[in-house]
Amino acid sequence: MSKSYVNLLDLASGNFPTMEGKRRRFPRVNTAPGNLSDLDDDQARSVSSDQPSSIASDRMIIVANQLPVKAKRREDNKGWSFSWNEDALLLHLKDGLPEDMEVLYVGSLKVSVDPREQDDVSQVLLDKFRCVPTFLPPDILSKFYDGFCKRHLWPLFHYMLPFSADQGGRFDRSLWEAYISANKLFFQKVVELINPDEDYVWIHDYHLMVLPTFLRRRFNRIRMGFFLHSPFPSSEIYRTLPVREEIIKALLNSDIIGFHTFDYARHFLTCCSRMLGLAYQSKRGYLGLEFYGRTIRIKIMPVGVHMGWIESVMKGADEESKMRELKQKFRGKTMLLGVDDTDIFKGINLKLLAMEQMLKQHPRWQGKAVLVQILNPARGKGIDLEEILAEIQESCRRINEQFGRPGYEPIILIDRAVSINERICYYNIAECVVVTAVRDGMNLTPYEYVVCRQGITGSKSCLNFDGPKKSMLVVSEFIGCSPSLSGAIRINPWNVETTGEAMNVAISMLDSEKELRHEKHYRYVSTHDVSYWSRSFLQDMQRACADHFKRRCWGIGFGFGFRVVALDPNFRKLSLDAIVSAYRRAQTRAILLDYDGTVMPQNSIDKYPSQKVISIMNTLCMDPKNTVFIVTGRGRESLSKWFSPCQRLGIAAEHGYFLRWSQNQEWEICRQGFEFGWMKIVEPVMQLYTESTDGSSIETKESALVWQYRDADPGFGSSQAKEMLDHLESVLANEPVAVKRGQFIVEVKPQEVSKGHVAEKIFSSMAENGKHADFVLCIGDDRSDEDMFEIFDNAMLRSILSPNPSVFACTVGQKPSKATYYLDDTTEVINMLECLPEPFDSLPPVEEGYESSP
């Protein structure tokens, strides 16, 4: 039996929980490159993708909580019989995939299988259904599905907060641990199947939101998508989840993340912005998130129904007796229909109250209008199910007593599972379908209704709708299908008065209007079916994964902080041996260093350079072959004070507007005679935005003005920065300045002032003095340093350097950059600089009285 780990330090250190006992296996369909024993090792190692694949074509591995099969115990109690679950969305989505693409399913069964039978069941499902079952131990299953999924995620994603222990319960960490353990078991099954070079993995729904981290941790270049079938709540709701970052970061290990509506996607993107500081961009029609060099696509595509399956049911079913019975029962009546799962978010009681309201406000419908409400069985042990069911039954009884009469009940409750054949019978008779869910992921009932009301031309089946092609829908504005049904009457289900009036309008509408609305709906539903949805998702997944094998990928981080860095293959870590060797061979060297984030940690409060930094600067400057500069955006006054012990150090302040070659020389100005009258225009504008944006401030430099909003609300600050950028560009159109937006800043500075320009000026001045640098080292950590790295592709620069210089353009941190090399942090930068001088180079004494901090 499995054992939940209770010490989350294991997770933080990257040691995911393992299941005790020997794991049962079945023959693999295919294997990943490497040994079987390697794959059983849970350490964070990536399987190499350099070996040729043994598969001729791509495969799709679909992973979901439940397999699209039905399992039934044989009558003799010896073994199991299996059949496809025709209602399952996962079964139908393969119709949109290429015909030559093999589809495999990984998931659990709804029934409990004895451990002694699991190997045989696995083999049968694999051979006959291409399904790989994941058997969850009872203790994990209960805490995973009925616990974390249904008590925490499901309510939260439907906007229900646990304000008290009676409303969903407080966060239970043991349930979270079971959720991790269950996802680990699904991961192990995928590993047994996957060929990471050729296979696609498509993960479905909130039950498996941390599975992408397990898979990405093992296979860095795996092609993986995730689709969320439930709503994604607003940032304010989601951020109450204690494990919010773990789940968001796990999802970001996918290549593409799908949502039904833009609202759900927008909420997810807002969480990424507020929690991780990630900003999304729209690129050629799709939304993308940049995350450590990887672009995660955000797909917005509501799922559809399987047209072929519904039509085949309508053609082939024999339900003539049921159809005749219903027509007789509701002859002379106007039927409204509701088909809902039994849970607290479907708003079923609100629908009954709206029906009551309609009968009160429009007495002419008394004795004529009937609401048939089908209650599908609950999918799990949800919250307050018994109370909700009791409330529904009480409302039904009360309304029927008030408005009922012999031979007439205004509300008919069907509290049992209803087959698709029987549903179609009700769709055939219903004048209107009503959906009043207070929050729902998609809800395909309106789509099914529209297809059934269209019927099939020429079919003589009793289930084929043969009347005028008309249908009416009253749908909640809080369900996923609402935006795509533009002809429906949208309602706020909490307002029972307006819902009741909408129901009256729907059944009172002229037939001609009903036909037009039906035609519009059918045109959309028939062209955006489940095949279209899966085909579109696969195409976007292929685009998202197109560059996987063109980039260098490696994993960093522990536990659910793990992520993959994907960078250009020419971008590599700076080799200490290589740079030291080139340094000591060189005759003329240029060394350009940024300050904050390069030789000074970015998060350091005390910005004075340490004694060690001063010592290294002096050692480098004492070598007559070296020209050493600090190139930074900081002001010249503070830099002069901090580096006063470094007599020979050059300083380029304010991104090079001020330049000084050594302490005993005067400051040079980038452009003499430059006018700063524009500051009088810019400062009032920035002041206006500062007053209206809490947490923002203005930094005044000698040559520039900077508006920073690092401490403001991320969403509002970003919006204000965009607005300010447009505002300033408009009022400064005729001024010789550049307006640039950086990370949490908007900066206005003179044109032609950048680290790139000052670097070129330094190299040119050296060349004029007969010093053509044959060794160049540039190190920086932010966007302004990219201007410095970019100039090395400039053909003109080659004429002011030696013919074959050793150039080391290096950024700090593993991130996309125009630099060729990287070092991990400031510590590595300092250690590297310390190793450059010859061992016998001596350090001149530091002036007495110097202190490394104020």
C-alpha cells in the first residue's frame, strides 16, 4: 500500500513521493531511450532526445482522470467485460486527429479492480482498447478525488471559498499530498508508454494539474498540452489557494494550455502576472507567455459535440414507444427542459424558482407550461449534495401543490441516469432548453439540443425531428458555451425574476424568430464540433513544439519550482578556462561591466561595492594592457564616491551620457549643447501618473527622468505605464529624446544615449590611440545591457577592434539574451574576474580610511 509523505521538505528538495511496494507492470507499447531501471529512478534526470526514434509516425497519449471505457463484472464473477463509453468526450476527440496517428489513453477506471486481476485487466484494455489503466490505492483515491479535487479545487474553481469549516472545509495538506501521489502514479504509466521524441501528450482537466511538472522533469523536450475543462477563477479567488504557485508553475511546464473562454484564460494570465511577474503577448493571433526562454501558448477554444455520433444515434435508435408515450403525455403542453448533473453549481433550484415566477407573472401558462428537469447522478462526493437535493425536491413539491391540478404538474423531476436515446426524445419535444448554472466549465446540453432539433434529412427514425427547424435557449451567462450562442437569451441565474421572464419570452416568441435563431446556432455547432476542437488543439500544439529540438534545454529548480530553460544552441555558460586563456594571450583588453545585478547583487540594500570588488577593480586597472569601465544607469555622483579608491577605473554613468576615463580626468558628455527643456514637459506628465498610481515614483537624473512602478499593483501599473508611454510619445514627438519602457519603468532620455553607443565610443577612442582590442569582455544583467551585446554583430565595429578579437559577451542569469555566454549570478562574476589576472599580479594598497559601507 502507498504511504503519503508528510514532510514537504522532501518535495522542496526535489524528492517526489514514491509508492511503496513493487509496482506491477505490463508489456510496453514503446519505450523511451534509456534503460528500464533508469526510468524507475525518480531523480530529476532528463532522458536524452538525441537518439533516433523507433516509431515511424507520431502518437497521441491522452491522459485523463478516467478512461473512456465502461467496466462491468461478468455474471459468473470471473473477470470483467469492457465497452467504450460513448458519452465520453475523450473517445470522440480522436476523430479530429490524423487517421495515421495512433491514440493511447491513460486513466483510471470507475470500478475497483482486485490487485490480483490488475495485470490481466491492463493487458485486455491495452490490446483491445489501446487504454492503459492507472490503479489508485483506495486511501489515495479517496483523498485525491473526493478529497482534494472535490473539496478544494472543484469549489474554488467555481468561485466557492471555504469561509467556514461547514463550507468546504479548511485546507487539508494531507489531501494535497494525496493529489501529488496520484499524479505521480499517472506519470509512471505515461513513462511506461512514451517515446519522448515522437509522442504528443495531451493532459485533461483539473485532476492532473501537476502532472506536467513530473513529465517535463523527466523529459525536457516532451511535447505536451493541457486543457482545463472547468472554469478558471479570477485572480482574487485563485490566490486564496495555499498551493497556488505550485499548481501555476506546474501548468507552465506544458507547451500549450487550453481554456474554453477568454475569461478563463484572462484569469489564468492575471494570476501569472500577479504571482510570477509574467506578461503575456499577442503574437500573430495567439497569446503567448515567455517563461525561461520557452513560449507557452494559450489556446482559447470551446469544445463541441460529436455530430456524427448524435446523428447516428438519431438514425439507428428504436425508441418509438418512448417517443409515443412522451408525445401523448405532453400533448397540448409547452415543455421546457433542463438536463443537469446533481451538484451545487448547476443552479437547479434557481431554475425551479424562475419557473414559479413565470407562472405567477404570466398565469396563462398555468396548466400549459411544463418544466421537465433531468437530474443526472452526481459525479463524486461533492459538497452539500444531500442538502441541495432536498431543497430541489421541496421546491418541486411546493410549486406542484400551488399550481398543479389533476392531470397537470408544472414541474416533473427525473432523478436518475437518462440514456442519450431518451434525452433525444425529450429534446425532440421541448420548445426550450434552460440552463441556469451559476458557474460551469462548458455544458454541452444546448449544443446537443440544437443538433437534435435540426434532425437528419431523409431519415425515418422516430428520433428524427421532423417539424420546423426551430429551437430556443435560455442560458446562464456564467457557463462556457454562453459566448458562442449569440442567439440565446442570456440570463443572470441569481435573478429569478428576469430568468422567469426570459423563459416566457422564449416560449412566446414567433416561430419565424425561433427558426432564425436556430439556424444561427446550428451553423456554429455543426462547424465547431469536437473534431474541429481536437484538430485545432493539435495544430497549435505542433506549432508550439516546432522549435523543441532546435534549442538547448535543461532543467533547473526543485520540486514544483522545477522549470526548463530553453535557449539558443550557441548560448552557453562561460568557461573559466577559456576566458582565462584568452585573457592571458591578449595584448590589448577592454573590460566593460554593469554594476547592479552584475558585480552588486540586485536585491542588496547596501549598494556600496564590497572591499573585494574594489580590490579586483584595482588589480585589473593596474595592468597597462587593460581598459576597465563600469557602465551603468546610475548617476555619476554616487559612482564617483563609491569607486574613489579606484584611481584608474573608467566610469560611464547614466547609460553613457557621462563618461570619465580615470579619476584624474574630467567627465565627458555624450552630446555637448544638449537642451533639457523637455524635462519641463515630461515631469508634470509623470507627476500626474504618480499621483494616480499608488506605489509609483519618479527618479530624476541629470540626463533622464524615470517613472518606476515596481511597488504598484501589477495590472494597474502596467496599464498606466502603457498609457504614459503613448502620452509621452505624443507630447515629445518633436523633441530629440527617446521614450522607452523597461521592467517596471518608463524612461525618457536623450536620443543616441545607450550602453551600446558608449561601448562603441570606448572602442573607437582606444583605436585612435593605437589600441585595437584583441580581448573584449562585456557583462551585464538587464535589458539596457542588450544594446551593448548587440553591437558585436556590427560590421563597423570590426574595424575598430583587432582583426580576430576574443569577444566574451556575457549576461548574468540563464535567460534569453543577445549575449553568447552566461554566468549564473554575481558570485560567479566576481570569482571569474578574480581569476583573470596572472597569479603574480599584485594588488596596490587601498587608501586608508576607505569603508565599504556608509
